[in-house]
Amino acid sequence: MAQRIRITHGLLRIAMAQINTCVGDFEANTQKIARAIHQARAKGCDSIVFPELAVCGYPPEDMLFKQSFVRENIRQLKRIQKETKDILAVVGFVDKKGNRLFNSAAVIANQKIVGIYHKVHLPNYGVFDEKRYFSSGEHYEVYAFRGNYFAVNICEDIWINDGVIAAQAKAGAGIIFTINASPYHRGKISLRQKVLKEQAKKNQVFIVYVNLVGGQDELVFDGQSMLISDKGKVLSLAPAFQEDLHIVDIALSKLPSKQTPRKGYVKTITIPESLKPVLEPVAQAKLKPLEDVFQALVAGTRDYVLKNGFKRVVLGLSGGIDSSLVAAIAVKALGKENVSGVLLPSHFNSQASYDDAISVAQNLGIEYNVIPIQEIFENYLKVLRPYFEGKPWNVAEENLQARIRGTILMAFSNKFGWMVLTTGNKSEMGVGYATLYGDMAGGFAVIKDVPKTLVYKLCEFYNVISGKEVIPGRVFSKAPTAELRENQKDSDSLPVYEALDPILKYYIEDDLPISKIVEKGFSKNEVVRTAQMVDRSEYKRRQSPPGVKITPRAFGRDRRMPITNKFREVM
């Protein structure tokens, strides 16, 4: 079918370049930006907007202390500048003035940098520590384009009431281009849309919100770039967790009437009006419940493995719910041909667990190997017998098995160049129910921020979207167990997960005192015991691999506790 073309006067066509960058991969990032500019121009776009720090990747952290890193980022911006013939581009980069660095947006038109905006509000909470690196911006400009006015700001600026966006709107801007690297956690999209709708209505502006997508270490960015009208309506929404050149049209006649900015305050941008292919409507499918969490785990795993130079992963398959979920996520992220499972049974592993582990591997279509560890374990016990004689069986013997398994998995990693995925969940990591250099040994902890009760729900979700029982029903129904001693159950050492998970949420994510958690109906003994286990286990968590952040407060970047700490909360 022939493409319909038209010149439409009074129509602004904007490309929201929702791209996946990698910190320090300047060549790939620049090529991706240039390619998006060419595609946008071919589709008749007048402007294109990229995410926060798109040139260098986000978050660059202490790479910003390297002068060569900052210089290369500026050099790449100049390369991008040459690609902007007949189009306006807003590009995130690091600017330098004297000894100060700024989180910045370059406004480039017709191969010239027309202006540079420096982020004013620097977040310094949770996963953010921008005040460590950047200085705050002190001014902004309004740009005249096609008889209307727009302004640019960056991420945190849009969240502050009566801040930058209010000043920009008051100065006459009818469109706000806001560039972002807003990390995902459960419920973030609803919170984000609520803030944007309120800001658009309150300040009577259209907001073009462009967000980063993809994984960077523990963080994963969900994209979901959007156009918000001055009435607070979401006019267009880009997909979640995938790259997209999302193109929207704004009829200039629909823009709210604003006062003319004062003389000398405005920079004028002139771009020839181009032929525009008619946009076909794009239907946006809403994410199913739990789909956002699953996609975040998949995206975070894929990008961590691939961006760190690995192609294949290996994990221990126990026949339990956790390893089943990690295997399913890995297959979705990397393909079944790039996932290898290893069964490592001992005397304490049941036939049911063995059978379930094989069923999961076969249902997923992954390669698997069986390496019994009983003989290795007995040899360890024989060597240690003179030293352990007379001492009762305890966690020493239990953890030996986990460490044997960790050693074998790491041997596969070293021999074949595969990354080991660990299978511990947030509940276990919270209370230290894990073995250092055993089940914690590996390169990436996929479900480190996923509570145990959510693990079950995600496995149910995976079976539903697969259209068949990939993870067997018995995996859901049997009691959770580490199978490191006879008839062991997790509930022998921990509160049941239905009680443990909400206690952990209140204590870790909400920072509630023990007394307030008890008031919510939990046993005082269980709450105190749980809090003590959390506090005692910081040294373990500090040595664990990174994992995908999916809750508002994850271990590591979000929650920074001293390892050596004698404080213990009491009722």
C-alpha cells in the first residue's frame, strides 16, 4: 500500500526515543541516537526527545570522576549535533563548566546547539545520589518554535510542585519536554502518571515525558514514555520494557494560550516544515496484573547478562519454586538454548524434588545435567571428622552441601564462560536464610528483591501466559524446604512466609518500629525475632550478588545499613 503523505501546517510531530543505553558504551549509544534521529526525520518529525544522560548512560556513578569519561561524552554530543539537519533534538548528556558537572539536556536544531538546560532539582534519596556528582542548574530558557513556546527539564524537576515546571509555564511555555531515567518498581507507573497529570493540569501545559528503558546493574527502567495534555489526560503511551520510537502529533491550535515571554528571554528555532506520512493509530495494550514485575525481571536479567559480556547462564535446579521461577525468567530473557540447569542431589533430596526439577528443565526445553553430591559431601565429613567429633550436627554440615553445589556451579561458569544465576528470594535474603559461598555464590541474583509469596504468584502467572503447566503443580503445593537435613522445612527456622513477608515489608521498606508492626496484628515474638534476623544478616547481604530492583526499597542501593552495628530495636 502506498504511504500517504501530507504537509500539515499547525501540526507538531514529536518522536519520543525510548532507548536502552549502557553506561560508558559511547559508540553504541551515539549510533543508537543517530539512528533514531534519521528514522524520526524520515517519518516527518519536527523534533525528537531522548532520555536523561542518553549519551553516557544512566547512572554513570563514579565514572563521573574520570575526566576522560566526561570529555568523551561531550565529544559524542558533537557527533550527534552533526546528525540534526532539519530536525530539533533534545539530548541528555553531562555538561562541564569549570570544575562543575551538570546533568544536562542539549537543545540542538539544524546542527547547532541552541541551548543547554542544567537539571535544577537533584535527587539524593533511595537509589539516587546526584548531589555527589552534579551541581544544580540556576536558569532555563524558553524556545519559540512554530509560533509556540516550549521548555526543557529533567526527571526530578517535574516532580517538584511550584518548582521549575511552574516557572517555565509562567514564562510562557505551552509544551514541556522532560527527559527521564526513572527506575521501575511496583506501582511506579501509577504514581508517575498521577504526578504528571497533576502538573499538566495545574500549569496548563502539554508534557512530553520520555523515559529510559532497559537494565543497568540492579536498576531496570520501564520506558512507558507518554504525552499528557494540559487537561491531564494521557494522550499516548509507549510500551513497557521495550525500545520504541514513539511518535505523536500535537495540533498547535490545541495548545493552551500563554503569555508571550519577555523580550530577550526566548531563543527562536526554525526548522523547515516537512512532508509527514499519515500516522496510523497504535493501540496500547494494558499490562496484566504481575506482567510488569515479570517483564522487569526479564529485562533486568537480559541486560545484566548481555551488557556484561556473557551469552549463557547456568543455575542449580532443586525442584523448588524459586529455582523454577529463575529458570523461567532466564529462558524468557536469553532463550532456552542459552540456559543450562544442574541438578545437585544429596541424600536429603526427595524423589519428588528430583522429578520436579527434571520436569521444569524438560518443560522449558533447557539443557540439564545431574551431578550427585553425596559422595563429595561424605568425603568432606570424613576429612572434618577429627575436628567435628563429639559435636552435634548443625548448620556446618548443612551449609557444606550448599557450598559444594556453589563450587560445582562456579566450575561450570569458569570452564564454559557462563554466568551463574542464584535463586534466593527477598524473604530469605532479608533474614539471612542463605549460605555464603553456597546458594549465594553467583553473578546475578534474579529474584533477590522478590518476596517468597510473590514468587508463587509469578510462577502461577508464568504458567497462565505459557498456556500450560510448565512449572508442575506439586512445586506449588509442597512445603518450602532447603533439604539440607532430614524432614527439613523452612517453617522450622522461620515464621511462615504469609506472616514473614508483610513483617519484612513493614520493617525494611516502610521502616516501621517493632511496636507499630505488632499493632498490625502480628505476634510480638515473631516480629522481634524477624527484626533481629534482619539486623544480624547485613554482613551476608553485603556479599550477595546484585539483583533486579522491583520493590520501592531493595537491599543494596536503596537500603544502606552499616555492617558493624550494635543497635537493636526493642519494644
